[in-house]
Amino acid sequence: MPFRCSGRGRERMDMGAQRLRSARGRHEDEPFRSCEGGGHRGVTAIASGDYRTLALTSDGSVWNWGSNEAGQLGDGTAVQSSAVPVKVSGFGSGRKAIAIAGGNGPFVALASDGTVWTWGYNAFGQLGDGTKDNRSQPVQAILPGSGKAIAVAAGTGHTAILEDDGTVWAWGSNSVGQLGDDSAAERLSPAKVAGISEVGSISAGYYHTLA
């Protein structure tokens, strides 16, 4: 089915009444509507961040819409925002995305070969490429350990991955210990989460990580 959008900018959908509430408190009647452009079909996963939304389709492509203040659309453009889905630039030759995650800063895609690709806001090093440069197109995160991820998660200023050996790695902001490496040091590349192994799944929130 095509993407369904629920309003503009900071408005949100009151799910039962199908009415939009704006940031100024007004209610406006507006039905659900399809996002136009691209013939998007077979959506298998969605993720959202601060003022932006991400979708993964069955062909392994990733689509994004909303704010682009730090390159979060991932299409290499410098437009301020997009009200319709745009395709995120590829993840290297022959790779397809199989999972996605969205935070208030980074967006993350897990590719079919276990590589991890990130883009968007990078003030805390949450893209995992060893820099603090914002990225308007996906860059490959530097993976230690087995080097093959099987799950990804994103918080506000940090990112986490689960590798195929059951270990968890995290990077970015660590102001309250959300990286789990027994420190409060910011990390520009993955640090191993201490004291856990044989992990089956992960999740990340605003300032925390779960395994």
C-alpha cells in the first residue's frame, strides 16, 4: 500500500477523530492522505525522529520525508524539508537495507551484508564514522568486533548495534552513561557495552539503551 501521511509540520493526528491539532492548538479537519511521488509500495517498516519519518520498502530501498536541517533526508540535497517521500541514496553497490532506526539526530539502516549506514545530525559522533560532520548521504559506520550487525537502534544523540556474536556496541553522546561502557565519555566510533553477551534484541530511547 502507499505511504499514508497525517498532516503538515508539527501537527499531529488525533487517531480516533481524524482531526489535526496544530502547534498553536487549533483543530483542523483533514483526512488521511497518500503521499504522492514515487509509487511507493510494499512498506515493511517505519521509523520516526524529530520532525521526520523513514520507511523501508520490500525492495530494500529507504524513503524519508520531513525536516532536512542536518541532511536527514539522506538524498544528498540541502533543501530545508520535503513534504513527500524522497529516496535515500544507496548503501554501496548491490546492498539492500533490511532494517531501519530513527532517532532525534541520526537515521540508521542495516544492510543485507551486516554493514551499518548512518546519516543526518552528527554533533556527538552518533553516525559512527569517526567524525562529527553532519552527513546528507549515508556513510558506513566503523564496526569492530565481528563486524557484522543484525539489529540497529537510535536514540537522541547515540546509536547502538547488535552484532551476530551477541555483543552490543554503542557510540555518540554518553552524558548519562547511555553507551553502557562504564564511562561518560563521548564516542565517535563504537564502544562495547560492558557486562552483557548473548543478546537477542536491542532498543534505544532518548537517553537510554536496552538489550
